[in-house]
Amino acid sequence: MESTLIAVDTAKLVFEVAEADAGGKVRRRLRLNRPQFSEYLATRERASFVLEACGGAHHWARMMERLGHSVRLLPVPYVCAYRRRNKTDRADCLAMLEAAKNPEILPVPVKTTGHQAIQGLHRCRSAWMETRTARINTLRGLLREFGLILPIGAAAALKLIPEALDEEALPPMLRPTLQTLYDEIRELEQRIASVERQLEAISRQNPVIEHLRDISGIGLLTATALYASANDAKHYRDGRHLASWLGLTPREHSSGHIRKLGGISKRGDRYVRMLLTHGARAVLLRAGQMQRAGHNLNALQRWALALKARTNHNKATCALANKLARIAWATWRHGTVFDPNQAAAA
């Protein structure tokens, strides 16, 4: 019987392949290395493949599509729910075949190399930011041992580090090493700035990202990260779907007529969710400053402040981040221009 669905458990070196018939029964199993798997895809007649959306999956999905195959990438947590007994490559293939039958499991859209390149820039920037913070904290702790206290905040601390390194209280044998540590921090800052310049150049050439940047609370980092992670607004039914995909909707635990909503689910891309939350916090802070100064507020700012008055700052921040995600979807999907006086109804 001719196979109708092929599950592939990808890896760095060994690939487990399970070919199933229309009834879902596995008719053939293969265990291939990378060259053999590439040859298998190139020589096989067109077929439907299903993979887990894990590391390297988008590369193989793009290759399959170029060769004329159809491919679906399934979210890993949903596939795990179908795995029985032990975790093996064979069990993973069976779980993928079972999960592929569920119409409620939406496939992950295959990313282009451009989308993944933008994500790669963000990953490198985040890694360098973490390293910079670690180096600053190392300097802060060592200087404190000799009575030299740096102020709170990276920018303020970096301004005073050169002066602190010249203090007589610092042992001469330690000073060259701390100077090297400070030079490393400066080099990391140059790398971070270089990535941001690349993202700025990408933004200027991409009208979608430019439209997203017009939204209050969404700047260069959030717009490029959202564009790369969400892939295409057409993949989402509406703005609520995108907000849910980003984990910005309440977790629900209901039964019968009793409905219980908790905190946000925190599913999806935590990096984009973090950026949207920071953006929402900035919008809320700015709205409060304008209100105290007696300036006119737009509808979105009035909505956010009214919500904060009814609940608290953190809940209002999460709710505003949810709304920003929905506004971003509408702007992206329909090509409209952001209007803060209409956005409150989103």
C-alpha cells in the first residue's frame, strides 16, 4: 500500500523515518544519516511530511518544499502529549503521526531564511547583553570589596568605572585585569550597537516593520522580533489568536458553569512577549506622566490608565501588551496606519 504520510524525527546525525498508509499504520521504517536523508528526499516521489518544529526543522522544511513535497511542522509540546511510554526516535515518529490527525493542532509556519536571519541577530544581541550584564556585575562586586561603589544601572556604572580603576584603594596587581574586563564590556557594546544598526537597515527596507514601529510601545527591537517570530499575519485568524500565541491571554481552569481565569499563559515566544510587555509598561508610564502634567491623552492612554485604576499596574501592563499584539496584527494584516484614538477598541 502506498504511504500517504511520512514522519521524520530530525537530529544532527541520525534521522528516523516512519512511512504510514492511509489508515495510519506504519508500513516502513528507515534510519538514515544526513547524506542518506538528503538523497532520500531528492529521489523520493512527492509526499506529505510531518516534523517537530525543533532545531533545524525549518531548514529541512524549506528543502522539502523546494523538492515538491508538502510539509507540516508541529509544535513540540503538542507532539509530546501523544508519545507513549519511553522517549525514543521511533516513539517520536509515532507521536507525530498521531498528532498530525488532530485538526486542532495548527502547524508552525515555515520560516524563510530572512526571518531566521533576523531572529539570529536578536539571539546574538541577547547573548551579548547577558554577557555584558555579567561582566558589569563582576566589576561591581570586585570594586565593592575595596570600598568602591558603582551606582545602580549599567549606563551610570560604566561612566564611573574608568575613574574607579584609577583609585589608589585598588591593588596594582588587580588593576590590569579589571581594565581588561572593562575593555571587554566596551567591545560587547560595540557588537550590540552593530546588530542594532543592521536591524535598523532591515527595518528601513521593510514596510511591514516600519508600520509596526508606528504603534505606541513598539520600537525597532519589538517590531523586528515580532515580524521574524510571527512570520506572517495571515497565519493567525485574528488579533486575539496572535495574542494567545504569544502567551498574553489568561490561563483558564474552568468546569461546568464555573469559569476561572488566572495569570497569562506565557506560552509561545517569551522574548517577543517580554519586549511587548516592556513596551506596554513604557506606554503606561508615559500616560501617567502626561496625565499629571495636564496634557491631553489619546483613547489608548485613557483606556490603559482607567484599567490601571480598576486593577493594578502589573495587570494593566499585561492587558495593554495583549492589546498591542492585537493592534500589531490588525496593522500588519490589513496594512492600516496606527491610530491611538481607534486602537482602544481593538
